[in-house]
Amino acid sequence: MRDFTRSAEIQARLHDLVPGGAHTYARGVDQYPESMAPVLVRGKGARVWDADGNEFVEYGMGLRSVTLGHGYEPVLRAAAEAAADGMSFSRPTELELLAAQDFLDLVPGADMVKFAKNGSDATTAAVRLARAVTGRTTVAVCDQPFFSVDDWFIGTTEMSGGIPAVDTVTFPYNDLDALATILASGTVAAVFLEAATALAEPLSGYLEGVRALCDRHATLLVFDEMITGFRWSAGGAQAVYGVTPDLSCWGKAMGNGFPLSALAGKREYMELGGLRTDRDRVFLLSTTHGPETAALAAFRAVVRAYRTEDPIARMEEAGRALADGVNAVAAAHGIADHLQVRGRPSCLIFRTLDAEGLPSQAFRTLFLQELLEHGVLGQSFVTSAAHDADAVADTVSACAEAARVYRRAIERGRVDGLLRGRPVAPALRRTAAPRRIEERTLP
Ligand SMILES: Cc1ncc(COP(=O)(O)O)c(C=O)c1O
């Protein structure tokens, strides 16, 4: 069995010093099998190493922020050179103009862009701008996993402690009638959605219909391109599906891990945050670190890579090979109805169903446990351009080992005796239970 002793020690100290023991809930220990949550020290390409010296093929890679691979040299070089000339000044740099030009070349539906650090900075700025433009307050969000760390969205989740009532309503994806009913109230400032997700593509005419409904009701249409940007295409979902939103919000892979996000959109709206308007000004986005040079230079190097290397083709190719390989392994073990790899090739997920064919956290945890044991770290099978044939082959081999154990659990109808520890639990939930951990006495 792999040794996770040192990781466990560091993790325990992290819990003493950092609430939740991680800086992102999705990175939390409760998202991993107990006693098997590696604390990482290094990454290169598609591989990472933990504090005990274990090597893993990694998936997801920084919550989907690293699409070119860890330690991708051209991005590192560009960022280091920029940083050496100073990172933050009292006035804009020319780099801000060049980065804005690069961005707007990629996203022709947008006329202006403003950079920040977190995706939530951008989505929350879009909410404020839409409210200022329309004079309305309600935000309509699609029933998709995540849009922001801020109150207007977290207030709609299970983890809404500390948040006063929010004016946010939810609508189902691919259902124009439901959205039409919501918009008919005349109170909606913005419609927020991811144009597509790993498992859900827009039905024919859906996005065009959303666009038309927003136009009819004078509501701003906002695409969240956090995941689709640089993964569906460099120009995001709007380039793939040919529907132009009023505003779009970007982040994640823009800097191949360097922190950068962006709010982009039509000039008539974005100018409300500028100096070329007679209307009341909107505090659009204004952050100390927004124009920091290393991340903007990293972004420009990412754009160059997307122009010259076709990383999306590489991540899709890896994804297709992986899905075929793992689904074949599941079929060979007679568990194809229970263990399935699905989704867009650049954004694969695995479905872990129990003996009755129902989604199961316990079976998911068993699969994660066996993947970790055999050198694969991932909450999904989201690939990067660095996932080469070796990484895919190693993962398929790990899945073959995992499938043997999974099959035993399916035959028994339960994971008892196979799963070591408690199952994982949803990242956003009301209580620490069922993965509460005991306080310990500080030395
Ligand atoms: C679709 C989507 N929108 C917005 C966000 C928020 O981005 P950030 O964590 O950079 O604030 C996320 C983060 O996971 C996301 O997946």
C-alpha cells in the first residue's frame, strides 16, 4: 500500500492553521478517501509528486486552470521576464493594452475587457453592471454547479451561512419555456449560464432562443466561460456555438495556472465603468492585482501557444483515448453499467454507480481510493495538452486494477471491507458531517 504518512501530518497541521485545511473547498480533504489525501510538492506536465514521494498522473489540474501542463516553459519564461521588470506600478503598463488586444482578437463578440484575478471577481462585476444597466435586481442563474464565491450565488447553495436573503432565481438548462416564465416578471437584470457543460450540450436553437428572450425582455445575457474558455475553444463556447452574449466572464486557464480572470462585453455596457459616459458610473472592477504583469505576460504566452500548438486537439485526443480505454476496461470486468467515463473529450467525468445503478458517494470513494493506490489523482478525467500516451496508458492500467475491486463491491452490493474510511461528501454542504474531523489539542 502507498504511504501517505507525511501528507497526513501536513494535512493535520493545515487543519490547525487554515479552516478546512485547504484554500478551496473543492481541494478539501473531504473530497478524497480518508488517509489518502496527498499534499503535493511538485508537478511537471501531467504528473505530480506528493510529500511522501508518491507520483501520480493528475486530472483536473488546478481545478481546470492548467491546460498546457505543469511547468510549461514558454509561459514560465514570459512570466519570469515580466516579473523581473517589476510586477505592479502606479499607472497602467503597455502590457495591459497588448493583453487586451490579444483577448479581444480571441473573443470577437466582445468590444472591451477588464482583467482581475478570480473568476468570481468577473461574474460579480457582471451582476453589478447588469443591475446598473437595467435598473433591476434579480439575477437568473442556470442550474449549473458554480458561478461565484459571492453572496448572490453562494446564497443559493446549501452553504449559505452568513448570507442575507439574495435576489437570485434558478432556471433549468435547455428549457426555454422555463426561462421565458422567469423573464416575464420583468425584474431580471441578467441571465447567467455556461453555454455548455461536460455532460450537457445545448439543444438545437436553445442558445439562440435564450439570446432572443433576453433581447425581448431587455435583460443582459452573460456567458460564464470559466470552464469553456480555452477548453471548448480558445474563444470559448461563444465561438463554438455562434451565439454572442452581452457580457462574458473568464478565468481558470487564461494563465495556465497564473491567476487571471476577465470581464468582457459590449462597449455600450462596459463603458459605464469608464470615463466616456454621462451616466452614473459603475464600480466595475478595480483591484490592486488586476494588471499585475507576470499573469498578463503568462496570458499572452498562453494565447501564443493556442495559436501555434492546438492544445485543445491534444487534450481532446487524450480524452477520447482515455474514455475508450477506461470504458473498455469496465466492459471487460462486466461493470460497464456501473463505472462509466462520459462527457466532452476535453472535460471528461466518471460516473460511479452502485449495484442498483444509482450514483453513489461510497462507490465513487472506492474508485478514487483504488486510483490513488495505483498512481492516479483526479476528481474527474479532465485532461490537459500534457496528457500524453504514457499518461493515458498508466491511467487505463490503474483503472484496470480499480475495476477489479469495484467489481467485487458490485457483486457484494456494498463497499464494506473494501473501502477504508468514510465516503467523500459534496464540497458545498450545510454541515461538516458526514466528514467532520475531531479537534486536536495544539502542542
Ligand atoms: C463555472 C465557474 N464559474 C465561476 C467560478 C469561480 O471562479 P473563481 O474560483 O476563480 O472565483 C468557477 C470556479 O470553479 C466555475 O467553475
